[in-house]
Amino acid sequence: MIKKMTAGTFGVTESVIKNDSSERLVLEAGEAIEFTDPETKYCKITFRGSGENAGGYININKYYPVLAGSTAVMELTTPVRLEVELVISAESTLKFDEIEIEELSQPYYLASECSGAKDVLVVVPNYPSFANLYLCAFAHSRNKEYQKKGIHIQVASILASNWYEMSYELEGIPVLQGNYGTLKQLLDSRQYHVIVTHFVDENLMSIYDGYVYPPDQLIFICHGAESIYRYVENLVRPYFTRPLIRTNSAEVFDRRDAFIKKYSQMDNAEWVFVSKWLKEFAEEQHRLKFKNSSVINNVINEQRFPYHAKNAEDRKKIIIIRKFDNCMVHSLDLSVRAILELSRKEFFKELSFEIYGDGDFYEVLTEPLRQFENVHFHRTFIPNDKLSEIYKEQGIALLPSRHDAHPVSMGECASSGLVVIGSRVTSNGYFMQEERFHTLADPEDPLELAQIIERLYYNPEEYLKISRELSEFTRENFCVEKTVEKEIELIRQRQVLSRTPRELFPKKVERPPVLSVLVLNPAEHKKTKKCLLSLLNQKYNGKIEILLSDTGTELEAEEKDEFMRLGGEVLRFVHPAETDVGCMIKEGIRSAAGKYTALIHGNDWVDTEQFAELIERLQKEEADVVLCRGSYADYEKSLLEEIADYDMLMDGSQYRFEDLLYPGYGFKDSGPLLSTAVYRTEKLESISKFCASGKESVDRQWQALSIREIDTIRYYDLNVYRYLKGERKKIQEEKLSLGHEIHSILRTIINDGYTAGKKEYVFRFLIAPLVYRQLNWYCDRQMRQEAWDFFESLSLYPEAYSYVMQYLRKKPDGKYVIPEKPVEENEGEAEQEIPVQEEKSKASARKRDGRKSENKNPENKNPEKKNTEKKKSTYYVKKGIKSVMPHGIVTLISSRRKEE
């Protein structure tokens, strides 16, 4: 369903809405928009319109802006009510065409709409928009110059807190706003060969670890926060607060240190610092030298900010232009206190103050100045191309700050002829020529700021001299030619490197290889290529072989050719007879020539450095299994999540498997997982004939079977494997049926003479979690009969049943998933509800939604989900058991009952 809104929805008759006041104009919609259909999971909002100056936008429920000229996609949990208000910025105009709101039952990804012609991705945490034109405005200034010179860019504005996506254009620059999942989608396209990043941090570098491989190139433009974070931590705290005690930052900073140490030495990474001071201070802080680095100052566009000669009267006209967010780095509190100090001077009424900007702390910061008639407020953002006209009418810019690496706003004011009064911090002394002009104050002294303004008031000739000479210095040293054109040249050099064919990988593999890697279930081409690059892009690639499953359905001929060119003789295709995972593993093991064998899925990858270290150690290794660490890479998150806890094992130590089964001595929650281990190939060969085919939990079967053969285990504290989870896919109801795999494992354990310790391990760590998972699935859907049939079938294995019950009772929600026997219908009793199961189902639904609200109509209205036939209970028992067990076992149960 599509709902539309027009200008009339907000009580106006004209499609062009002009706001000449100095405050925002806010118009509420006549009625809210409600979504009640449980099938509605998303809404797509298209705001057709445009704006002048700061334009306008709509706010969803007061806090979530959707810009004029943009498209947004929001995830919903119905029922939900959307309150919509239209905001026109101060001194701005909005042209309103229409707003279209479409209900969607499936995800809609705006990344898919990005132009395929763009090959340079610019990643920023924020970007200018009608909602705030000052966010990372320096990045927008650069991007316009890139585009003028023929660099085809796509901007990605990425923050973890961006819970909805939005795409728009600003002065011809395409912008996609989203979270880490959005960035991964863009990188997954493999179309961006140069990634330019402002304010890189541990979150982005963690993503680049898995999604950017040579020959792709990285350029990090450093403004301070990404490189000297320990120094600036206290400078970005909220206004009017005490200095932060560094208690919760150490772990984050340590993680960031490790990434910087790694990326500072990478050939495909370039570090660009906006000032010489910043580069030298960063190297001092990290005690290293950046391998590829340069100093390129921020651009001050001399054509956009030309010099306008000032007269003596202009020294009385003072402008403040800032973001009014609750972040003390911009020192608006000092500006206010300086004006309060000036108000006590006899010449104060001769001065005028024009204050531009907006933010979440606007009212608090500006309140002390509301008493003065000569202080004028403009609660709006001025587009970059309009600033020069405003600067032409002013004489002094009051722009103190507590930190700056290269102050762009100060430079633009100086280029225009304004005398800039600021703070003596970092490199400001050089950019404002403090030794010549003396217009900077102590960063915590508003009195000194007022004294500088007073000095210039009484010395008009000095004011005119500073205005002229500071503009000349700025335009000569920070013009386009000496700044952004250097960046453009650097981008072009990196583009050449990204397209230059290089013999990264050997065409021959050593025989026998140290490690055979089976790549199962090749994913879509681009993801499989990422997996292969991660395996190949390391110094020991000649000591491995890659066996890529090919059933004839996953890969096209040209894709196979590309992979062969990429891997040479390191890569071979194996051709299983069936498409299920079990057959892929069997065929891969039959073909494996390596001393050790590892398994990986086509959409997963490895950390190349850690993988190389593992291969080096495997060359001298003899243990049956080598355990390493691995991590889940959640598609919606940036940082990794540990797969298994092996803290009880020491790096490099060898253990006997049986010795690790005693409580306290060994495995806590899981043991050797296929996802974190490599196996001696000969051990896997001896069990491959026993493993059943299938798609569900085949890895658990292999783990159960391999345990029978394992004697020795070596642990290396290497975080090698990356397993993708949480990837956004089409929403669909898939049947979960683990019964066949569970019974297959149990029959194997009973028949094949496992030791008591190994049996216990399989029951605790493999069977019990699988049973819990299956019961959870039934319980969430209120499938009581199926849950009972499945649970009853486990009674054939009393020992395993005992461990399952112990496991379920320890789980916080375990009591909810243990099924109760349904009332038999042939006894004439009505079907009874089971309150604990309903409560579990509701709780699970709330957990999936991430909301506390409950569906008002939880009853199942689907007639297909209700069985109206009256049959004996034995019918359901047999039917349920047949769905999870072979026919022979059903016969066995029947015969036992007859005997009883």
C-alpha cells in the first residue's frame, strides 16, 4: 500500500514554502500515519522536493529526518504510528512536490540503487544535509573538487546509530547514509577500487580487514580524532562537565592502536595528515613511522572565498558560525562568556553580533545572550556557496576552539578578509600566523578573547593590516592547487595501482601442500572472490591448495575462468555428485592432498596475517587437530564476536583430547569446531564414508565423527577465521528439521564404540544444543504436537536424553521449550492452551523485533496452521517420528510397544 502526503497535509496551499524568519518553521501533519498489517516490515519514504539555502525536511516522530529530495527506508514493527512534521529552515525555501510512503514486506536496499559508474568511495561519519549543513563540510568541499576533475565518487555516511538508510544528492554529490551493514553492502559490490576515509577508526578498519584486499587501495585522511584519540578524548566531552576519567576507553584505544600499527605499514594504505603538527604528533603518540604518508592541508577555496576589502567600521561587526551541539570542542561557551565580558565595556552597543547555526544544545548555549538587542540569532545552516556573501558584510570571526588540526572555518573567514579570533591550540598558530598578528587566546580564557576584540576596536589600522595580510597568506598557501589537487593526484595514482595486474599469487603449489582448504557452497561470485583473496593474499600461498566445490549450478563459466586466473595451480575445482554439504565435504576430502585440511564456506573468509602465521606453524606440526580462534562477523556490526572460548588452552601447547573432558581442565561450552580447527587429512579420510549427506548441521556430524579419531590437540592463539552471520536476506519462513541429523549422530555414537568420555562430550556439546535449537523453533511457532513428537523420540537414547534435560534446565528459557504432552483429542476434551509456551512465543517474538511492545492480536488466524481432523494420538506420534527418523526406527518403536 502507498500513502501520499502533499503540502495541504501540513495546512499550506502553496507548493513553494518560504521562511523569511530567523527561526525554523515547523508544520505538523493533519493526521498521523499508522501501519497495522503484521506483514509490513519496512516502509520506503520518498520525499520529492528541493530547497534553497538550508531547504527543509520532514521529521518522523520528532527525531528522524528525511530530507527533501531524498529516499529513506525504515524498518518497522507493527502496529506503529508515525507522527510527521515538516521543517523549513530559517531564511530558507522549500519546494514541496509530494511525499510517498510505501509499505514493504521485504527488505529494500538503497545500496542497490547507487550508480555502477562510481569507482571511488568516500566514507565519512556524517555529511552535510538540509538537516545540518555543517557536518563534515570540509569533506564536501573536497568532494566537489574531486568531481570537477573527473573523479567518480559515491559518499557513504556511516554511523552505527543510523538505524535507517537514506539516499540524497547535495550539489551533485551522491550520498548514502546508513550503518555498518550498508557499508559492507557497498564494499561487497567490488566496484570501488579506491576507498577514501575521513576519521577512520577501529570499527571501519575491522570492516576493511574483511572487505578490502589488494589491489584495492585505501586513503585515510586524518583530522586528529582517528590518530591522536588519547589526546583529544577530554576535548570532545559535553559542555559544563568535569574532565572524563579514562576508565572505559582503554580497551577501545588498545584495539585501535593494534589496527593503526597494522595499517600504518600496509602497501595499499596511504595516510594523509591535514597538518605537519598532526603527522608528527601522531607518530610520536604511536611510536612509529607511517610507511606511506603525506601532509596535505585542508582546502580553502580561493574562488569561493575571495578577499573583500574591509573598512574600519567592519571591526565592530562580529560573526559566530558553529554547530550548537553538546560538544565542548567548538568552545561556544567561551564565545558567550567573551560577549558577556564585552557587554561591560562602554563601547559594547557599537558592536553587532550575528550568530548562525543550530544544534541540540542551542537554547542552553544562547540563553545568556537573549538580553542584548545587538546580538542577532539566525537558527539555520548556511550553504557553503552562500557563506561568502555573509562574510562580505562582517569584519571579525569569533571562533575559539579546544582542538583543531587544521581549522577550515577559520581559514574560509580569513580568506574572505575577516580577522579571526580563536584559540592557541595545536597548529592554529601557524594557520592564523599568531607570531605576526596575535589574535589567538588561551583555550580556556574568555577574558583574553574579549581583550583581543577590545584591542582591535581601539586600533583600526592594525585591524585593517591583519585583514589584508592574513587573507593573502591563506589564499596563497591553502588554495585548491596546493591542497585538494594534491589529493586528486594521489587518488589517481592509487587508481592506477588498483588496475595494475600484479603477480600476487604463485602459479604453482608445493607438493604436498601443507594445508588443503575446502571452500563449500560457493556464494555469489563477489563474495566467493573475497573468500579466495583472503586465502591467497599472504606470503605462504604456495603452501596451500584451495579446493572449490562446483556442482555445476553455482558458478558460471566466466566466473570459473576468473577464479582460475586468480589462483593458478593453487586452486582446483572438485565436483561432488550432489549439491548437499555432506557430499561436498566427502568429495573435497577425497581430493585433498594437504597434510592438514580445513573447511570454509564461500561467503566467509580468513584474516590473512593470522592465516599466514598458522600455515607457518603447520609446517612442523604433527597433532591430530590444530585449534585456533575464530570470530563471527555480524553483517550489521563492525567489531567481531568470538566463536568459541578456548581460554583454558595455552598458546602452542599440546593436549590429549581425553584429558580435556574433565570439568575445569578443558572445554567449557564447545570443543574442536570445524569453524576453528584444521584436521590431519588422514583422520578425516577414515571417517568420510560414515557421514550422512544433508544440508542441516552436517558440520555437527563431522565433529561427532572426527572426535572418535582425535587423540592429540594443539592450540595456537591465532584469530584466523571470519564467519558471516546476520546478513540481510529476503524474509521467508524456512522449515527447521534437525531430527535426522540428531538421530544419525546418536546411532553413530551407540554403534561405533566411543569411549564414555567422548560420548559425554558429544551429548553435552553437540546433541543438547541441537535439541534446544529445534525445540525453540517449534515453541516460537506454537507447534506443540510436533515438539512433543520430536522430544518423545529422544527417549530411545536414555543417556543422551539425560544430558539434554540437564542442558535445557540450565538455559534461562529452557523450561519454556520443554514440551508437555498435548491432550488427546479422542478423549473428547477441548484442546488446551499451554501458557508457558505462549509466553515463550511472545517473548521470542519481542526479542526478534527488538521492541518491548506486544502484538495486540497474537492469535493464529491462519487456517492452514490448525489441524481440524480428529485422529487418534498415535497417528500424530507416528507421523512426527517418521518426519525425523528412518522407517526402521519407527518399526522398532512399534514392536516395543506391542511387547509392552
